[in-house]
Amino acid sequence: MSLGKSRIWKRIEIIGDIAVIPIPFEYEISELKKYAEEVMERTKVKSVWGRKRDVSGLYRLPTYLHLAGEARSDTIYREHGCSYYLDIRKVFFSEKLSYEHRRIAEKVRPGERVGNLFSGFGPISILAYKLRKPEVIYSIDINPYAYYFMMVNVELNDAYGVIPMYGDAFVRLNQLEPLDRIISPLPERDSEAYQLALSKLKPGGYLHLFAEVEVKRGEDPVRKAMSTFPGAIKGRVVRSVNPGKYHVILDIRKEV
């Protein structure tokens, strides 16, 4: 299958000194490697990987293929003034969520006690702490690699009010005191996260919930998400997963 060069270049992600090319469902590895070599020539990256559109396993990670340069998948990624050490093959990463990281981080208030479920390598937790100085952010993930990178990133950014926690996010959240704010960025677990988060929030507290919504043609995914989760005061589409299915972020306030 011939790959359109403009299509490839528009969708390349640069993560530190690594470039990632999205792999179509049908592809020729020789052609992908040709484009990867061109990426090496035209950018300053040291490694190029292809990412398939599959997602599998407990940690929800796609399959990567090494295409050119160093056979290395760890790097330092910079976003909104913070530095993050991560391995693209071992932790979830999406450059498309950069805006949402900043938007949610700026909602946090000084002195709050915050829980961040499914927090990965720590981009929301660390940015929120650096920008807003809450009292503490419990940053929870069941992926041991995410937990490791989170601890490293706390050190890299002097974000010592972020407390990395390893384990099941729901179990860990249940062990915590009532919180002012909870962040849940895993759309596939939206209903469970909503129910538990509301039970752990203080009256008047906030939940930032990523939800997965299926709609019919002409139906508004934000409106449907807001009607599904009572207490939602604002919502926006994060991305389209496939025709009729969307990931939506909701800001939800618990009643006083």
C-alpha cells in the first residue's frame, strides 16, 4: 500500500528526541522505513518508531515497531515548562492531551488535596503542583513502569507535593481521606470512577472525568455525556475514537 507523504508528515509526533509515525492498518514495512529515514534526515531526532492503532493489555498500550535510528524508546519529553522522563513502549502517551493537561492543572486551587487516578508518568499531577501549589496530589497508577517514571519526574521537577502511589486506582482512592478534587483520565472506566469519586469528594468538590460516549448521527456527544453524569457543569470533546464514539472531558461538581 502506498503511503501519502503529506499524510505521514502531518501526523508525526516528536517526543523528546524520538519521532513516532502512525502505522495504517495496511502497510509495507519497507515503505515505512523509507519515511523513517527521511524523518531522521529532516529533524534532530535520534530514533523513529511506528505505532499501530491497536491498544491492549491492562496498561492500555499500543504496539510499536522500531523503524530507524537508535533502538531506544526512552526519552526526556518537555511540556508546559516541565520535563518528563518516559518510555513510549511502557507508559501511555498522547501528545493530543497536552491542552487538557494544562486546562485541568489550572483548575486546581492552592491548598487543595487532590487525587489523580490512572496518572501515568505524572503530566497532570506535576504540572498542577508546579502551577497551583495544592497541599498534596496523590498520583496513582497500577502500571509499575508508570509508577517508576512518576517518581523520577517528581525529582526532575522538584514537585515534592506529588505523592506517587502504586496499585489499583480505585482501591487506593478508597484508602484516602475525603478530597477536594479528583482527576480520572481513563474513559473506559468512567462509570466506576464517577461513582467512587463522588463518594470520596468533599461537598462542593470537583471531579474531572474523561468519559466514553457513543452517539447516533446528529447527536451531541457533550450533551449526552453531561446528561449521563449528573453534576456536570462543563464538557468538551477530547477526540473522536471512531465514527459515533467520542472521548469527552467533564467538569463535575459534587453538591454541597
